[in-house]
Amino acid sequence: MLLQETYTLPNGVEIPKLGLGTWMIDDDKVADAVKAAAEMGYRHIDTAQAYGNERGVGEGVRDCGVARDALFVTTKLDAGIKDYEGAKAAIDGSLETLGLDAIDLMIIHSPQPWGDFGGKDRYFEGNLAAWKALEEAYEVGKLRAIGVSNFQKEDLANLLDNASVKPMLNQILAHVSNTPFDLIDYTKSNGLLVEAYSPVGHGKILDNAEIKAMAQKYGVSVPQLCIRYVLQLGLLPLPKTANPDHMRNNADVDFEISDADMDALKNAKPIEDYGDASVFPVYSGKN
């Protein structure tokens, strides 16, 4: 069963192969989502300082009836924090807000503050400063693993060349019709695991007739096809939902996409407009 399977991070820590994303789930509702997910077997919950729901996620983790050491909790350092002292304070802030003794994985949310996302300044020095705070928190056991999100090749190279603890994971936008293979290959070749957020393209793939037809051929839903695609690429999917039926559906992907169909999915027509999500930098086409 997928929910019981794991990948292994470079430091030996096991991370469940499917995560529950909590972006845009309100703080007063997210605990119920976490508890529902845990009840059906999810063991990997992903939040962020920027989501404003760490408190609720922590409540759900503590109250779900599953032992803490059986759960994997990820949060993200706010993208605007590019200094050592700020990052150090924010790490402790997340621990306090979540109400946890340790965080399983903490990642830098973006190499650039959101207002500068896709700009020329890659904030190399600021990322090294923030990374130093993550390294220190990792060394003393506050964090079990550390990584990054939305990092391009040059951003990763900056850490790989200069950090004392190498990043273990890069969480990126990756889905059918928008799979950045060069970045994925570079990330994997340096030993990092790749997590794929928005594996269903923020819902926009649901409108694609060809992908709908392929899903019908396999007797699955479009989200199931998309999640299976990500898994067969060796990535870790992070579908976001507060709906228990969707959670159940997203985890039920015990089928195999043929090589020919994988090739077709790899070459599917890209999503050019993410609709209302386009206001968010990661869906703007910049990187």
C-alpha cells in the first residue's frame, strides 16, 4: 500500500512516498484535515510558515491518535527570510507554533522573496545565511532533515558548493505537462530527493481531454493518473486537499502506466494559464 511506502533521504531518514499538502487550508480547519488523513493511513503532512496554518497542523498531529514518531511533518522557512538571525528565530517560531519538539523536515520556501521571484538577484549570500541556521538546528536535533523548495540549478549549486550539510530534498512544481526534467535530473544527480507539489497542476489538468481519455483507459481518475505519473518518475507527490474522499482517491494508485503512455504524458501540451492561481509567483511562468 502506497501510504506505507517510503523514500530514504541522503541522511538515512525515511520519508513517506505520498504527502498531504495543506496550502490554502485555513488554520481553524486544517487540524480536521490532518486527523482525517492520519485515520486513513497518511503519515506525511506538509505545511509552511507562509500558509498561516502551522498551529492547526500541529494540533492535528498531536490529536490524531498516531504516535508522533510515526508521522513526518514538513514546514518551510518563509521565503523573505534571508539572514541567519531571522532564520534562527523563525525555526524556533515554527517549533513553538506547531507545538512539536522536532520537525522532520524544514526547507527554504524559495531562493528569492516572493516579490522578487524569477528576478536576477538569486540571493546567494542570504540563502547561505539562512541555510547556516537550518544546519545548526539540524545538528542539535531540532530538525531531522533539511532541504529547499523552488531552487533552480544555480541556487542548488550555491548550497552544494558552500554548505557543510548538503540539502537533502528540493520541492518543486512538477506535474503532467509541466515537468522540468533538466532540473529534476540535476537535483537527483546530486543525491537529493525531488518532491512534486501541485501534481494535478492546481486542478487545471482536469480540463485536458487527452489526459481524461487516458485516465478512463486505466479506469482511474485524472488526479490518480497524475499522481501515479509523478511516482513513476521517482518523485514524491504532494497533492493538497481537505476533502477526505479526495485524500482516499489520491492514495489509491496501485496501477502501472505503460512506457508509451508515460512518454505521451511527458510530452503533453503545457498548461499556459493556471487561472486564478497565476497571481502566485510559482504559477506565473517565472523561476
